Amino acid sequence: MQKIIQNLQNKRHDYYTKILKEIDDYVYRDKRYNLSFSIAVVYAEDESVIDTIKLQDEIRKTDKIIKLSNNLLCIVYDITTNTTFVKSAENSNKTLQEIHCKKNFFISVAESREFNGNYLEMTNNLFARLEYAITNKLYNTVIYEDYII
């Protein structure tokens, strides 16, 4: 597990850069129209779990999948609230479990309102939550709060 976390940390800047570039439209709508969004990040040890085509069929057309690597992807959920963002991630969690019932993965989620327009902090917390899930072997469980380790 330590190797996975070290790999995520080594490439974190590249991941942030790609995520922040890809969420431009969501950031604009958040700032202009006060329409919050959320981001889930999924890491799977078995890269076959990261099937963006099947997953895209299960999310809304306004949501977006960002493939960061063979083992890592983000799902951006458009127009979520502080109560619906967890449900959106849980739905994706369930879909991934149905598609790959015997495969383990890790998933964390963060909502834009929680970070008051600081999207870099949002992605930092998103990856910190993912690392928490990996460290504590919380397979197939949506992590959406910060934990004290």
C-alpha cells in the first residue's frame, strides 16, 4: 500500500494540473451562478476496473470522467449540494461494484462548497482522503470526510 501512496504523491502535481484544467466549466458555473459541483477520485489496483465507457453510461451527461492514469480516474458531478454529493459518489461506487463485483478499489469525494472556491485545496483534500482509504484498506467505501490519523 505504501508504494501506491508514494506513486500518488510523486505524480500529484500532474494530477492536480490535469484536474484543474478539466474542471474549468464547473468552476465558472460555481463562481458565476453559485452551482456547486463535486469530484470523486477512484484508484483501482486492477486497472480493468477503470472502464470509463461503462461508467460514463451510468452517470449524467453533465458529469465528466477524467482519466488520470490506468489505475486512477476522477468523476466530476455537476450541480451537487452538501447532501447530494455523497449520494452521487455512492451511486458510482455501486456501479463499479456491479461491473467488477470481485475487484477492490478506493474512492473519495469532495464538494466545492466545502472549500469556498479554493479548488486546489479541494483536490488536496480529495487525495488526502484517498490516501487515508488506501492506508486503512477501506475498499469500496466512499470517504467524504477528513479523518485525524
